[in-house]
Amino acid sequence: MKLSLEPVRARLQAPFAAAWGTIGQREIVVVRLEADDGTVGWGEAAPLPGYGCAGLEEVQAALHRYDGVLAAASDAPRADLLAACAAASDVSEALAAVDLALWDLEGRRYGRPVWQMLVAQGAWDITRNISEQYPNVPQQPPGIPVNATIAAEDPAVVADRVAAARAAGFRCVKVKVALGDDVARLAAARSAGGEEMAIRIDANGAWSFDQAVAKLETLAEFEIEMCEEPAHGLDEIARVAAASPIPIALDETAAVPGAFERRVCDAVCLKVARSGGLTGLLNSAARARAAGYRIYLASTLDGPLAVAAALHAAAAIRPELPCGLATLGVFADRADPLPARGGRISVPSTPGLGEGLREWYEL
């Protein structure tokens, strides 16, 4: 199996602001895997600066180590290939790129969209008829409910973007907080969204326990659906959740060892890159559900290969909450191949992760 890499730089339409910093572009590494039979699969690694993940150089170094591993074991099962790569360099964003490419390759080889393989994983032979082997697998899952993400510091801009999301059919928006005057920004969001709009907030771990409780008590007047990552660490988030009038979700702390051994708050946000790919994400979802968490998925401003992968995973996981996957619209000069319509995104129905995704990276 031959691995090749292509770096891509994708500019954002406007600066994206969060508590961890502000960015204006994304550095993405596209991974191409070619099997001995000529079948090709595609994946991506998109480390996010300031988000607590591996840096671009570390990801690229890991992927170069995987090249020899994959070349020497091209006929091995997917799980064995991933384990060998992890043994060479355990970098989740790099492992995710290879995992996505392996799923894409397998789906293309057998003419199946990845979501079908995930739904029926272990229950049917992908070389045979899907309806015969696993009759409960639908021919096409329903669209995945998604939220619009608002990352702007100016309350007037927040209001405009929430109003646009409402007009586009979104029923949930996520507003970044710990940015300037959060009260004014959430007041603008609630006014523009109306009573029926669910408003989720994301502090990206910017607050201490005392700050988080005080902030959440203040912001509760805006009828907040949930707050992601008000602080960092399992014990700290558990304390916040016990004192907060707003439900709490793990985000970055979901990567901490032991995060799914006990339920410390209401929900957990899972991400393809942080989970090491689809394989790791499904494993995390199963453990999180067993612990009692509600689940939803989100993008870290990924490209369409990773967003498509998350949509396939969502079709299998069936998250309880809207997912943060409507993020491809933030990029400049690139058409969104996975647009939200009426607050939902359709799961790709063509083999592998889906057709028409790779071209996005060629602009």
C-alpha cells in the first residue's frame, strides 16, 4: 500500500474567533492511499493551532513514518494497519487521516458508502447484497441535524449571522463565548433567533470554576441549550456541571484518559480528528453512551473528507443533539460540497466517503 501526502492551504471568508485564538486560514494535509489492486482511498489531517492538538509538522512527521508501515503490511486488516501506525507514532490527527483513507478505500472497493459499513459493521459481508445480509440497514439515512456556528465578537455581526441561520432553516446555533461582552452577544443571538432557536455556547475551557459558574448563572437568562467545555479537566467540569443552571458538555476534555469511565456532565462532543478517525470515534461513542452521556459530533474546521466522515459516523451513531458539521461555508473561494438545507446535511450516498469531495482541495 502506497501513501502520498499533499499539503493544502484553505483561506477562511472571515477571521474565526474562539477563546483559544483567531485564525484566518487552515493548513490541511490530504492523504492518498493506493492499494496493491489499484484502489485508492482519501483522507485528511487538519490540526487546529491553539486547540491543544498536534502541530502540522508533528502530523506530517507521523504520516511519513506510516508510509513504511503501510508499505510493509498492505494486505493486513484495517485494525492491524491502524495499530501498526499507532505503534510507530501515536498522533491522533495523523491516525485519523489514515483511518479515513482506509474506510474510503474499502468503500470504493466494494461499492458501498461508508455509513452502510459503519451501521452494519461486523454484521454482514460487504461483498454480498446489503439488504440480504442486514435487512435493517436503510438504503439512505435521514439528513443529519446540524447547528450553525457563530464565531464573531461584534454583537451586531452575531445577530446578523443568527438571523441568516434562522432564515436558512437552522434550529440550533452555537455561539463562541469568553470573547468580549458575552452578555451583549447572547442577547443579540436570542433576539435574532427568537424563542424557538436553541442556543449552544462554547467557552473552549477559558474559565476557572468560579468564573464558569458566575458566567453561566448570568447567561442562563438567554435560555441556553448547553455549554461546551466551560473549564478544562474532568473534575473541574464535574464541579461546574453540579453548580450550573445550564447543561454542560465535554469537548476538549473528551480526549482526557478516563473521560468515558464515568459521567461527569450531560453530553459529550466527539470529533473525527481527536478520536483518531472513524474507528476511534465509534469506540468513543459506545463508551460514552455506556457511561450515560448524550452525544453529538462536530468539526474542527475540517475539510470535506473529514466532515463527510463525521456525517457517515452520525448515520451510525444517531446523535441525540444537533451536530456541529455545517462548517464548510466558512471557507473562501470554495463551494460547499456538503451544504446544510433546512438545518440538515445529507449523508453521502456514493461509495466510500463520497464523490465530489477531493476536488475541493484542488482549488
